[in-house]
Amino acid sequence: MLDLFDYKASPSRLHVRVTPKAKSARIKKEITEGGGTLYKVYVTVVPEDGKANKAVIALLSKALGVPKSALTITHGLTSRDKIIEISR
């Protein structure tokens, strides 16, 4: 299980930048210039018909050890930059 962040703290939001059509599915943590945390999520599927979004949710749920139903993309459904909320 990947320790992405303390999702038990409030608010439970994760800022990600998605790269579709990558060679392998993986998650990479980066620190932004402002000191924030950005997670780059690489998925192997194409960004059509929500396939990449589903792959992002599946990859994050496995990494966090939570069910897929606990993750919701609240911002950026059609963008590479997304905010994902984790419900408890």
C-alpha cells in the first residue's frame, strides 16, 4: 500500500495530474514550487469514454487500500488535472 497522504485528515482531497497512454501504470509524488504536493498518475489506457478516469480510480484505490466507490473525481473530469475526494 502506498502512503500517498493522510486521507483520514480533513479535507480528504488528492490533487493529481494524469498522463494517459503511458508505458506502465504508476504513481509519482512531486513537490510543487509553492510547497504543495502533486501526484502524477500514469495510466496505460486512452482518454476516451471515461476509460482513463476509471483507470485512475482503480490505481488510486489499490494504492490507498480503499474501495473504488470511496473515490470521486470532483473536478477535472475532462482535464489532466483532477481533484479526487475520498469519502470515509
